[in-house]
Amino acid sequence: MNIISNTLISLESDPRISVTASITSILNEKKVELHLDEKEYELSLETIDELLEVLQKTKSLLNHVN
């Protein structure tokens, strides 16, 4: 049986940005898509890890400003 799971996450602060994650169990396929306005970008899990690290560092820096 082929199971596909989709999760859509929209940002409250900016409704133009959403993330969709799909997992196809039989094919062991994982796909994450980032939607910015009308554009769609497919991201690897490694890219998401890097983005998370950059965002955490940016947040930390911004918390120390002012």
C-alpha cells in the first residue's frame, strides 16, 4: 500500500509563505516544498537543517541588538 502524507504549514506573520512536506512510504521518498508568493521551491532535508541553523543564529543576533 502506498501512503502519502501531506502537511501544510502557513505562517501567521506572512500568509504568502507556506511549507508542504510529503512522505511516500513505499518509495521511501521525502519531499519538502517551500512556497513564496507564487513560486515553489523543492528543498532537501539537509537544506532545511542549514536554514534552521541560520535562522537560529540570526534570531540570537537580533536578540542581542538594542
